[in-house]
Amino acid sequence: MFEDKKIDRPTLEALLTNRFFFVPSFSIYGGVAGLYDYGPIGSALQQNLINLWRQHFVVEEDMLEMDGAIITPAEVLKTSGHVEKFTDFMCKDEVTLEVFRADHLVEAVLEARLESNKLARELSEKLNVSEEKANVSADGKKKKAAANKPTLLEDSVVAEYNEILAKIDNYDMKELGDIIVKYEVRNPATGNKVTPPVEFNLMFDSSIGPTGNLKGYLRPETAQSQFVNFSRLLEFNNQKMPFASAMVGKSFRNEISPRSGLLRVREFMMAEIEHYVDPLNKNHHKFSEVAHIKLNLLPANVQQSGSTKITVMTIGEAVSQKVIDNETLGYFLGRIFLFLEKIGIDNERLRFRQHMSNEMAHYACDCWDAEIHNSYGWIECIGCADRSAYDLTVHSKRTKEKLCVRENLETPIVYDALVCNLNKKLFGPKFRQNAKAIQDKLESLTQDELALVKEGLESNGKYNLEMSSGVHELTTELLSVDLQTFKENVREYTPNVIEPSFGLGRILYSLIEHSYYTRMESESRSVFRFNPLIAPFKVLVLPLLKNAAFRPILTQIARSLRSMGVPARVDDAASASIGRRYSRNDELGIPFAITVDYQSIESGLITLRERDTTTQIQADIKVILDLVVKLVNGSETWENIIKTHPVIETSAE
Amino acid sequence: MFEDKKIDRPTLEALLTNRFFFVPSFSIYGGVAGLYDYGPIGSALQQNLINLWRQHFVVEEDMLEMDGAIITPAEVLKTSGHVEKFTDFMCKDEVTLEVFRADHLVEAVLEARLESNKLARELSEKLNVSEEKANVSADGKKKKAAANKPTLLEDSVVAEYNEILAKIDNYDMKELGDIIVKYEVRNPATGNKVTPPVEFNLMFDSSIGPTGNLKGYLRPETAQSQFVNFSRLLEFNNQKMPFASAMVGKSFRNEISPRSGLLRVREFMMAEIEHYVDPLNKNHHKFSEVAHIKLNLLPANVQQSGSTKITVMTIGEAVSQKVIDNETLGYFLGRIFLFLEKIGIDNERLRFRQHMSNEMAHYACDCWDAEIHNSYGWIECIGCADRSAYDLTVHSKRTKEKLCVRENLETPIVYDALVCNLNKKLFGPKFRQNAKAIQDKLESLTQDELALVKEGLESNGKYNLEMSSGVHELTTELLSVDLQTFKENVREYTPNVIEPSFGLGRILYSLIEHSYYTRMESESRSVFRFNPLIAPFKVLVLPLLKNAAFRPILTQIARSLRSMGVPARVDDAASASIGRRYSRNDELGIPFAITVDYQSIESGLITLRERDTTTQIQADIKVILDLVVKLVNGSETWENIIKTHPVIETSAE
């Protein structure tokens, strides 16, 4: 079903730079890896993407949007686990001290060896020479081979390499270090050995205020700001569950060695939704609206069997067959699909890949990535995880602030439970400084553990409680464990969080690739087929040729469009032909062009050209402007228009 | 003309917190001074403000918007002057080490003394007791006065204090230190002495990448990203001048001791325009469109005479009388005025204050602040400065990249100029290691300086060139200075930059105050009169009372509105009366409310209520929804609607 669409990336990249879609930041200062500036086209694309996202999710789903601080005190990120665990492994060239991300280095070196092996085999087949097995050494590299001569690998080594590459995201520090030693991974540029991997935290740190005592980080995600405000959000929602908060903004990761253009950067725009849901009921009231949508799914079990075969399935089937864990998760996958379709992502190059159990955070109970295919391969652009109650629980524990929902029960819950009843008169004097700790320990015991204590006390008259402070003997004089009946009118619970998290830069870049094509007539005429909702400029306004007489009409048209909120670009350069000007604005993805010529002055007629078909119609200024507004806000289509407005003949562009 | 509108700030602040307009960030962790999280209302207000700004400036004025990196390498900010000069002065309590911003401490202490003096005088007048002059000491404080008893000051001391307060923004480090010593300024909380002021740089710093060798800062403004991309922007604009770039985004200042809520924060949303203009022609082609607008001006010369009297003047008059330096500056002041009017700022509480010469950066040639009055006083919300060619010049010098405009001249410029002609054969051997430096020095001489060299050589046969390396004797054998004729077909110049810079948080807070009022019937019924363009939710949808029968209609109305891009809030809480629900949503500034009752089920009639008049009309669902969309996009007004739709009687709210 999916056909790999080749793109000439160097040509595309040159175009994106020349037309200022985006460029490395501070390039006149030599640039900084992983930082990009979006020019007029890139920033308008980004803004339109955000506006559509807001309409599709925040407005239509009635989410509570926030804008939280970027600078985050260390304490918050210690609780969330980022200070300890948000790390990559790095190693250095032992001589030049050049820094590498360890997994990327292993990947690059092994892939190069496999590539070299492939070439060598092709070569040897051509020469009809048998494999020189004798020359292949234990480490898998052909000895004495000239530096740039393809190298043969044993079949077993090829298999080992492929297995390592398949698991490359999942190795810990020691495993990566062992691989580097075992397979003699070195800096490809110098041939030098590299140091064993060490952990590097990916957060940018800084100091808040003038004392230097308050450490802060630039947020690595927007989620934590939402979690710490949970109680206010719930209050704003009049205590009603379920609901979602949302945030759009920049986040930061101090990548070890950024690469792949916009796909791996140090500063990025993200949009995150935190949907809070009752852990006992993850159904969604609008599920029926997405149940019929067919998705390209790549479930975990398929991947575990070593395959990447797509299963096409409706969301309804996937949830009922438990391929997708619950309705809410399924609902969001459906909404994500509709969003990507609306902005212009090619459906055939979109798949939803489930995380395998070893990929997921320990607290997550299901996670699906929306992966979009582009010239870098299948790229994770949106993660959609069920994070369970993890985040709210840890912040609540750390701050002693309740982050939970209190639900009034129509029918009270009545249940029996074991409780400890202490004889406080004896308990305190007996255990002295340990008394408080022992009491806390007893209160933290589960019902099963309490049952053991009860049994011990009742059958032996005592129970030995093991704690770090030693073994404490509990006797029947000190306490009893009794079954009591409880009645609750309020149910208190910590919501689970389902989190769709969008990397807008990755989506943007994929959209650029999916929108890029060249005209049949000429490979050098590049076009972006951005739809009118996403296109940076909606209308190009241009005179047939440079002539002062056209100026008043051009100005009038451009100003009318702009005052109606339609971004318009005027191109009246004397030096360029009309065809050249159409063409250089096709490179900006402008969907419509209005051309002014002598007829416009004489009879008020102007022409309107559609970018992809290059067909044109002619009508009065007012008529054309009305049509343009409808085309731009999506209430009219070009196909429809040319049914009632005859296409006119024009000279070849 | 301007009447001071008192606001009960504690009540307002409680409301803003309770309804989650904005709150201190990470408040469950104790909060961080100067960081705020915007909740659903605050973030929607901010977003609507940005959207209107973009439409008013970027789209209507055809500006080139960018989105640049926040993390900025140190080198860029060294060049711009921020590393050296972007500082405040701080001092510490000698005992507790509490940190103060020095000018704020002086200000607070002297203001407290003046206040105390005022109270003491009132008291003494009341008691008809003559001033106890004998008890007033040289430092201006009444000795032996009980701690909380008002203190009398000499008239001369009052005058000194007032003079210091008037100049408080302009003292350097040494002057502030002298004032602290001379007037015995201490920490008011402890009575301890404070350390002499030291400089503190206001930028947050961090380290880019894993090596620790690349220092970076969080940008203190968005301007530098625009300047370093000047050549790309000019190219995107097809080399046409003048034009403007623009950027909206967060900037950061590590304030010593943030205060005043949203007015002085460490992380803030700003919007900046850099308008590039020919230094020889600062006229603006749309100036006539704003020339008639009357502004409240506070020119520099009025302030220098010690007055704050407003001059009301049209922009046309102000520019022709040179009160405002040039048309482009005047044009932007006019557009700023129109923008603030559109969002709902009270014109009478807006003034444009010109910077006095000692306030302006050395390179600026004119600067006006749009100041908005709120309960904190007159607050600078928008700066509009003519920064001359400073920024482009320094970046160009540092990077050796040309940041200039090349203009083809229709008539070439022909001119004569003096140039040095060296006899290189003799020059090098004569000056050896100094030769290059001397040659550079000669090339850097102005025409006047060259004329002196020429005169010396021609009348004395020699000229003594003074340099740091010593005095070098130049003779006629070594060089001659000659008049040559030059012809230029291209004029190359560095544009001047006019920079309107908007502090969106300050504008937002002022707008909140200007929009806040309480109902005549009850002081406790707070309302925000946000206009439909700026209001976070546009429509409240509610049932007359809680009844499952209303649910389908409520859902249908809310969904229709949301799908048309109209944010709608549903309030169907069982526990609250209709009046209570109107009232609590007036606190969110929702301009319109749609109420569903039994008639809606029977005959499809719903009512539409306008927030400020509380008048209501009744009509069919479809009619009401059409009206709402028009009201929200600004194509219809309530006054108009009630002319054709009779206002209905309702029970008291």
C-alpha cells in the first residue's frame, strides 16, 4: 500500500534555505547546531499549524489551555524524574575529545560496516571471486583491506550487527560500553578509540535570581506545568471529570550532537494535551464519532515477532479487540488522524506504532506513536501515552498537596477492612524514638500484610515487624488488628492521564516534504501544494508587467485582502517575467494568484490562478475577492468554482 | 481630562487568582518570584492579543514575521552590548544577606520617610504643635522617635528626597552607593546596613552542548535574532526598502527582586517590530492615514522643566513641529494608538512619553514610550525607539558580514575625495612591524584629518602621526595625499531601525484593570467588559435549570459554535441558580450568553443575553447562532441587533 516517495533532499534543503523557510540560527556567527530560525514562510507555517491545532483540539474538544513558565525549579523536575533519568550516553574521542552520543556512534559505525559489506559482496559477485573467508578476522572486519575498499563480513556478524541495530534505543550505559569494546567501535573520522559512555543530562540548567542558590532548568516538556496546576484546572472545570488541559510552547533538550535538520533540535515547539480520566472508566463520550476511522497500526506483538507489517483496522475494532487499550486512547488516535489529514499529511505515509513493553516508561500502560514517513525514514511525530496516575501521584507525595478528584457517590460504598488499634499508653513508652516510625509503617501496610499481622498476633500472641531500624516485636498488649465496617459517601481518586504530545517541528518538516513536488514541464520548477488553511501567504498579487498604471489597483487589492485577514504578497519586480514570478512564488506554496493587466484598468477584470492546476478564471475585482475569501476559509473549492466560472486561455507560463 | 480610576486591587487580585487568570508558577512547590502561569482565561486573553497584534501589524502592514531561537550564544550578546551593559545594581543586607535591587531599595526607603513625614505633619497640625525642629537631625530623621511614630523631615530634606526619587532611574553604581551612605539607607525589615551596590547581569546563562565550552544566554529581547538575519529578510523582500520584520515570543530577564505582579517578571511574552528605513528618508507612504489622530504627548522638554503636563496634538502637527522626529516614528505611534483602542485600552489612560536625553541609549535618536495608567501608576508598555544604524553596524563589524542595502542609482554620484597614496617600496622597510598598523590608521582617517596630513606634507615635507605605538614621522617620499574623483552607480548604506517593542504581559494586565467593574446593584458582582475580539470565551451556554431534557440542545449549540471557531463555555451545574451562573461567568468576561429553557424544547426559541447591559433577545436557534458569529467577528453590534429584535422581559438576575 505504501510506496516510498523519493525526494531529492539536497535540492529541497537548498530551496528551504534560499527562500528562508528556516536556517541555522545565528549563521553570520557560524551558527549553533540544533538551533533554527524560522523565516517568514517557516514561522507562518508554524503559526497556521498551531492555529489549526488549537481549533481542532482546544476549541472543538473544550480543553483548558494554559501557558506556563519555561524556567522550572530543579525540585519540580527531581520529582518528575527528569533530573535523574532524562539522560543520554556520551563518549569522547580519546585524543581529539570530540563528543558523540554513544548509541548514534555505534549505529553509524555498524551501519557503515554493513553498507561496506553489501558493496563488497556485490563487487565480489561481479568479479565472480569466491569470498576470501580466510581474510575475515574474529572482529568481523576484513584485515589488511585498504581503507576505502569494501569490507566483507561473516553472515553471523551481519546478523549480530542487525540485532544490535534493532535494539539500539534500549541499551543501558554498560551494555553500550560493552558493545563499543567488543566490536571495536571508534571515531570514524580519526580512527581513535573512544572513552566508555557516561550519562549526560539533556536539560539546560541555569540559576534563578541573584543569589545563585535556586537552581532551575529550561523545561524539557510542557506537561509538568499542567500537572502542578491540576487542582486549579479541575476547579475551573467546576469539578467535572473527565477533562483535558493543553499547552503550546517551546521546550528544550540539550542534545549531545543534534542532526537531521528540524527532526532533532535543542529548542522546539511542542503542543501537549493532558486528558484526565477516571482510572475505572476510560470510555469516551464521543468515541462513536471516530470508531469507523481506519488506521495503519503496527502493534507491539507484530514488532516483537520481528516484523513491521501494517494492520489496517478501524478504531472501533482495535479497541474492542484490545489492540488499543481503551476508548479514550482510541478517540485521541482518531482525532490525531483527522488533524494530520486536515493539514495535508499523506495518509499513506502515516502509521501508528505501539510501544513495546521495554520501550515504555514503567508507569505507562499503553503508548502509541504517530509516525510519519519522510526522507529520514519513519519519524515519531506525536506520542500518545496512557501515563496512568504517575505524575499526579509523585507531585502530590512530594508537596503534600492533594491532586485528586472527590466524587460524591449516589450510593455510598460500604466495605469491611482491617485496621490497627494501638494501645497508645503502652506503645509509646515501649518503642520510644522508634514509636512514630513503627506506627507509620503499620498504617502503610496492605490488607494482605495486615492479615499476616493479625494471624501472628492471634495464633502466637506476637508478630515480628522487620524495619530498617531492626526487628520490632509486636504483642497483643500493644495492638490488635480488627475488621471494621466503613461507609464512604465520597470517592477520592487520582485521575489517570492520557497524553497526546505533538512535536510541531517534526510535523512541519514532514508536511513540507509531503507538499513538495516539481512541475511536469521542468524539474527545476519546485512547488509546495500547501492547502489554503496552512499556506503562509494565501494570495499572490502581481501585475502582468511593471507599469505605474497598475499600482493603484495592486495596492487596492492587497489592502482589501489584508484588511480581511488574508495574508497577501505583492510581486511587481520589473526584472522578472510573469512566468518567473509565478514560479518563484509557487516555491512559497501560495495557492492563488491575482493578476492585473490592461483589462483591469479598462474594465475592472482581474484573473485568478490556482497554483497546482495553473488554471485561471477572470472576473470583476469584487467577485474575485469574495471567491478568494471563501477559498481561504475553506467554504469553497476550486473544482466547484471552475464549474461556474469558465477557465480562460493564457499564454504558456 | 484624565480622572484617576480607583480600583480595589486586593479584591481584583483575589478574583484573578481564584478564576485562574494567572497564578505564581509552581505554587504547590512554594512558587518562584517573577514566574507566572496563565490559566485558561489568561492564556486565551494573551493569545487573542497576539492574534490581533499579528493582524494589525504583520498582516495589514505586510511585515516579515520570524521565529528565532531563544538560546543565544554569548558572542552575539557581547556584540549587542548586553553582556557588558544589561545590568542592574544590587546590594545585600550585611547580616541576613537578603538581596535588594539598589534603586528600588533607595526608592522604598525614601518614599516611606516622605510618607511618614506627611503623616507627622498632619498629626502635628491637628495637635497644633509647632514642629520640633530641635529634634530633627542632620540626616533628616527625627531622633528618638518611637519606631512606628511618624517622623518629621526638614523642608530642604524633603526637597532632596524628591529630587533623588525623580532621578532614580538614572544613577550609576557609585552615585547609588553614595546616596545609600549619605542618607543611611538600610534594610527596612531588619534595620541592618546594606553592602555597597554591585553590578548584576540580568541575563539567564546556560551552557550549549555537552562540552561546556559554548556559553549561551536566554535572549533578553527578540531583536537580535532579527538583526542577524537582516540580509535574508531583505532578500525575501526582493531587495525592496523600507520594510519591517517582526517577532512574537518569550524573553527573559533575571530580575533581582521581581514585584508588581505581571509588570516585572523574569519570563515575558513580547512582540517586536524592526522597521528598516533609509536614514536619508524617514517618510512613510501611509503617514497621511494617521496624521489626523490626536495623541496625549509628554515631550522631553516638558519633563525637563519638571512638569508632566500632557500636550494633546495630532500626529501630523507633532511631526511637522519636530516634536516627533520623523514620519515613520509618527506612523508607528499612530498604529500603536489604534491597536490599543481596538483591544479595549481606555484612551484617556494612555499617553506617549518621550525619553529625555539622559534616558536614551547613546545611539538612539528619538524614543517614545506608550505608557498606560493602571493602579501601579503610569507603566511603560510599549517602547518605540529610533535605534539608528547601531545594531546592524556592530553585528556587521564583528562578523565581517555586510548588513546593508545596495541601491542602484539612476544618476551616479560623482565626488572628489582625498586619498593616501603610499610608496610601498619604502613604506614597509621603513616602519617594519608597525607598517600595517600605520597603514590601517591612515585609511581610517576622516577627510578633515587627511587634509591636515596633506597640509603638513606639502608645507613642511613631513607629518607626525601619533599612535599608541609612538609618534611616526611621515615624509613626502613615503606618501602623498591627493584629491581623486569618484563615481558611484550604487549607493550602499546601513538602514536605520525604528523599533516598536511591546510588553504583552503589561498590556494584558492594564487591559484587565481597564475592563474591570462591579455591577451597580452589588459591589460583589465583578465583571470584565472584554470586547468580543479579546474575550477568552465568546459565548456562555446554559440551561435555565438542570434538567436532562435540555442536554441535547445544549450540546448541539455548544458544538455548532465550537465547530465555527467560537469558543463556548457550558455551565449546567445543578447547584447554582441561573443568576449565580450568569454572575460567575461575567467574572470571566464572557460577552454573550445563550439560555435554553422549556420554550427551547417546545418551539426552538432560545435567548441571547449581552453581558454589560444584561438585556436579552429571543429567537430561533439558527437566527441566534448567526447573530453570535457576526457579533464575535465584529460585523454586527448589540446596539444594532436590539433595534430589530425586541428586548424581552426577564426576572431579575
